[in-house]
Amino acid sequence: MNYNEYDEVINGKDTYKAIAKNIKNKESIIIGWTDEIYTHYDILFTYGVNKNGYVQGGIQDYYLFISVMRIGAFGFNANDKKYPEYIAEKLFNGRLDESVEKLTELINGIIEELNNEC
């Protein structure tokens, strides 16, 4: 993964590949991530889960599940690029700022790697 001088995970090709490799192998991963501006989030990624019962909200068991600890969680279809406004709506109760834009870069990097061979 890519790290800053404080050993926090940052955006970069190595980060995207490492997360995608873990979750593609059905291994959830939690990272201490920073947007390199001012924000640190602990983020849990899970891909492909067992589902029981009717799950509402259109979420499917094959989605990429992202949980930003103490903030929000949602399942995303990993077939296409996401936009910051959508990530803000689903994870941050509509709050859109530079941090959400950097997190969207992280999510899109992971999605791109999931759709490539790891």
C-alpha cells in the first residue's frame, strides 16, 4: 500500500491493488486512511457477502461494502465509476467536501482494480 510519513494509508496504485486483492479473495480489510488534507478515516471494505432474508435499499450480496467508522456504510455496485455527490449522499448524509472527493478517488481506484485482474 501507499503510506504517508505517519503510516496512514493514502491514495495510490499500490493501495488500490492491495485492497482489491484482499477483498477479491473474500478477505475484509480495514485501513487507517487519510485524504492528505486534514481528515483520517478508519474504513472497512468487504466484497461479496452471504445474504439471508430480504435486504432493502437495492443492495445486493455481490456489492462492494464500504463502512467509514463512526460515519456511514453502504453497498456499491462495483461495475462502474462513482461520483463524489453519490458517495456524499450514501456515506456522509449529503456532506460534500474535499475529503469526500479524495475518498471517491480511493473507491474508484479499487473498483478499477476489481474489474482488472489482481
